[in-house]
Amino acid sequence: MKKIALSVIAATAVALPIFIGENPYLIGIMISVLMMAALSSAWNILGGYAGQYSFGHAAYFGTGAYSTLILLTLNNSLNPLFCMAMGIIVASIIALITGSIVFRLRGHYFGLASIAVAEIVRLSVLNLEFTGGAQGILLSDVSLWGIDLNSKNPFYYGMLLVLVVTLSISQYLRTSKTGYYLQAIREDQDAAASLGINLAFYKNKALLISAALTSILGSLYGLYIRFIDTSAVLDLRLSIEIILTAIIGGVGTMWGPVVGALLLVPLAEMLRSNLLGDVLVKAGLVSETSGIGVFLKENLAHAHVLVYGIITVLCILYLPKGILGLFRRVK
Amino acid sequence: MIQHLLLISHVSKHFGGNVAVSDVSFAVEEKQIFGLIGPNGAGKTTLFNCITGFFPTTSGDVIFDNKKINTLRPDEVCKLGMARTWQRVKPLGSLTVLENVMVGAFSITNTTREAEIIAREQLQMVELTDYTTKSAGSLSIGLKKKLELARVLATRPKMLLLDEICGGLNHTETDIILDIIRNIRIKGATIVFIEHDMKAVTSICDRIVVLNSGEKLAEGTPEEITNNSDVISAYLGGGHHA
């Protein structure tokens, strides 16, 4: 039963671009959904399983994007996998430095330090010469290694592949020694240590896996949009969105981040493009010229962050285990 | 020659100016059931924390199995074969009972399949097989204490430190736990046992150390301890008799 459901989901995901055809707008939204699902799943390995909330995952995402685009603007004949690997290495170094210092401490220090590290990375990139500073980096090539960068389908499948890899790692971890150890750390660190779990080692392991996956997604995203600056890939807002997606979908569950992304990304897009206002007008519920109509048109497009916030508050109040928590029987 | 499995040598632990444990020494032999008793605040749990690597000792040494362990981390101490339970139970609340015990079992195996086999054996030993799929957080205190026991047993320890494993239990539950502890000793483990329940301690221990205000007050067999006038006055507060 479960296998059939999975096969249907997989087949739908693979065939989707064919159905959508040449509608770059819809494909673009789907790419965002896949990317956010994968980002949130990667975060979930550290935040959901091990209970170590990172508020600075944008640092690893941005590291991947910047490493890849900097290398390619220097030499556009480089292999894409090589560029990704370099991104992973830089992200891993940042992760290891952060983890080896902060994971010795108990409490919320990791959360605080993750914000600090992300800000250090952002400000460094903003002020360094070779990163393009505030101007950002533009990749002018439209075709690399035989791939047409203007076409969105390769990136759709690229994101889908990384999502599948992330979910597979997630599933493998959940049923392995490492996964049990991470969950034990989340539940009670003293109990975990007394049962022979090296706390710092396993937290670092989770951070490293999470950071590496996030960096890969950053590399892919950089190639996809070909122009990055700090506000696009290193912003605190991105880190927060990754966390909210996991919380609303269901922290610590394998499919929670996917559900969260499927809900939130299209919702944000609808608000941003004022689709919601249009629907209300077309349905005849609100007149376009009335006060409410004008208000919706002018303000709703800027309100997607507010709506995120409201959904999060409602989720924490009524669905503390996320949407997936609804379907989980209480034992 | 007598083999000391655990040697506590002049151990002190200060918190700032506060002396929690002061120059305590004793030795635990292999396969003993060793009692550590004393009134509230005597330093029993602090001493446990020093032995198992949760607190660094201020001075003195802890020697386990001929290795100095007071500079090791808790997980390293566990890997050497010393496991502990907690006075205030620490179940991994959102995991199931079986998963809790599997976490313990992973210290001696790397595969999930083997960990599950070991965990099921231990659950059988403490009679928790009916609760395998229940979440650990939902158990009653008596069952949580049993779970703690199963979880540390799954690490296959040479020595078990039990911190008030009978605290908060009724007589029937206490008797069941004491039976389990006797069984553990038969299988070859050594046990150090913090307990308030004098009846439980005297009925099961081979040897007892009494702590009072961080200092060792007396050491001896259960009969010697129950007849020691210092112990009686420390425990019962002056001239009262139980």
C-alpha cells in the first residue's frame, strides 16, 4: 500500500513537467516547492531528529551558491559536480568550526551561534571583493556543459533528484543507529550521554550531513537563477522560512517538510502575485473598486510573510506536531 | 587477592565554597551489591555524578576496572562497562519503550536488527513486554523505573549504579525490582545502590557505606550499619528509634 502510494507520487513528480508543458511560471513554482522541501528536509535531520535548531542554514545555502558561481565566472569549463563539491567542502568547514565550538555547550547556544555564524558569512560576502560585494554575482553564460540554462526542466529534475536523495538519507538515518542516537539526544542529553552516546560527535555528524545537502541545493539554485546577491541566498529570512516549513509540516517526521513546502510555497506565491485578491474579486465577493478591494490589491502582495507568521502561530497553538501530526495516532 | 572493580580514593567535590562530597573513599568488589545510603543532601547523587563522568572531581581519583575514569566523559565511562540510572527518571519520552531500550543496546552493536533482539530480551527480563509499542513518556512511574533498568542493562554493563531505583514505588513494585536486581547479580554484574528505603537496602546489600553531609560516616555489613549508633542518630535525627 505504502509502496503503491510512493510509486504514484514519484511517477506524478517525474511526469509533471510534461503535463504542465511549456508554462515556465508553473514549473518555476514547482522548482521552488521541491527546493524548499529538500532544504527543510535537510534542516530536519539536525533540527527535527537531533533537536538542534539551526537559525542560520542560509549560510550553507549561500556558500553553495556563491562557491559555484564564483568558480564558474572564473572558468566556465569547470565540471558542475566539481563546483558543487567545492561548495560542500566550504560549507563543511563552516559547519565543523561552528559545531566543534558550540556543541560542547548545552542549552540554546547552538541556535544563537548559528545566527551569528550566518551573519558573519553574510557580512563577509557583502564586504569582500571576489564575492562581488553588494552587487552580487552574475553568470553570463546561458549554456554550460550542453545544458540550456534558460530551460527550467533540467532544474526541476535536478531539485527532484536532490529531494529524493535527502529523503532517502533521512529515511536511512531514522532506522539506523545514528538516527536513534540523534533522537535520544533530542529527548534527553543526560540520558543519552549515560547510555554511551558521544553528544558532540553525533551532533556534529548531523550538522555536517545537513550542511552538505543544503550546500548542494544552494549550488543548484545559483545555476538556476544565475544572479545571486546576499539578500537572495544568505538572508536570515531564508533560514526562517526553512524552519517554518518544517514546523508547519511536522518537525522530526520524514514527510513533514515536504507537506509544509507543498502548502507554503504555493500559498506565498498566491499572495505575492495577489492571486487571492483576484479570486475574491472574480468570485464577486469583493468589488474591485470598493475599499476592501483596493486594500487587498495594494497590501496583500506584501503580506505573505505576515500570513506565514499567522499560520505558524496557529500551528504552534493547535498543531504542535505539524500537519502530519494530525494523521499520527496517539499511542 | 581481592579484586576491586571500583575504587573511590579520597574523592571530594566542591561547588564554589559548598562542599558536597568530602574525602570519601571505599572499594566495591566484583559481584557485590553495594549500598550507598544517607539522609537527603548527604552527597550520594553528587558522588554518582563524579563516578560516571557528569561532574569532574575536585580532588581524588575514581578507578574502575584498573582504569582512572574521573577525567572521562559520561559516554566513555559507559563504554567501559559502567551504566547508571537516574533518581528522576529520564525516559526518551516520544520514543517507544522498545526504542528506548534499543538506544541502550546500540552501545554494543551497530545494527538495528541486533539492537532490537537485545532490547526485547531485556524487556522480557524486566517484564515490560506488554508495553513495547507504548511511548515511554506515557508510562507510570513504576514502569518508567523498570524501563530505566532495561535500558541500562541493554548496554551489558559490568557495573550498575542505581540511583533510588525504588523511590516512589509501592511494596509490591519494590519487591519486583529487588528480585530483578538479584537476578542481575547472578548474571555477573556488580551493583552500587543508592536507596532511602532501609528495609530494601538491608535486605539486599552485602556491604553499605553511609554518607552524611558529604563525609563517610560508616562502612560495614547491613547488621553493623543498623546497629551503629552514629548512623542511627544521623538517619533518625537524635534519640528516635524506628
